[in-house]
Amino acid sequence: MAFFDREIDITRNIKIIEWLKSELLADIAALFKVLVNGMKEEVHDAVADTLSNIILICYLLGRRLGINYNAIEIKIRNKVKLGLIENTDIEKHYGDLSELAKHLDSSRMSNIS
């Protein structure tokens, strides 16, 4: 019986992974659709909603693939640090990575309190 339960769990996990992948693709397509019309004030909420869905799905997909949330966040922080060190164009011209690093640090500090 334990073998059968394990087989069902593996099948369910594969099904959820496939569903998350399709949701990710659907949200990326939705984002592209919204952006085709340009960034007007009235679509900011739709873009923020879609981007938050994409981030959420990536976290859940990572977990289903055996990667814990903390490991994902560490990778994100490391990529931000690397971008700052390499002084990428987005950082040079806009300072986006510095701003993101500050946000992540303040978010981390508020979680500690």
C-alpha cells in the first residue's frame, strides 16, 4: 500500500508542476498583452498583479522541484550583489539594483523585528 501511495504522490506532484508551468506561461502572456498597449496609469495595477503572480508561481514551482524559499531568496540576493559588482547597464543608468538591494535589506530587517 505504501508504494501505491508514493506513486500517487509523485503523480500528483508532476501534475501540480505541469499546472504551475502552464500558469506561469499564461501570466507571462498576460503581461505581454498588457504591455502591448503601453504603460498607462490604469494598467499599473494589472501589471503589478501579473508580476506578483509570476513571482508567486516561481516560488511555488521551486518548492515543488525541491528548492526551498530561502534558497531562492539567497540566489536573488546573490544575483543583485553580482549585478552591483559588475555595474550592469540597468544599475549604471537607473540604479535599480541598488534600490532593490535596499528594499530586500529593509524587508529582511522588518521580518527580524
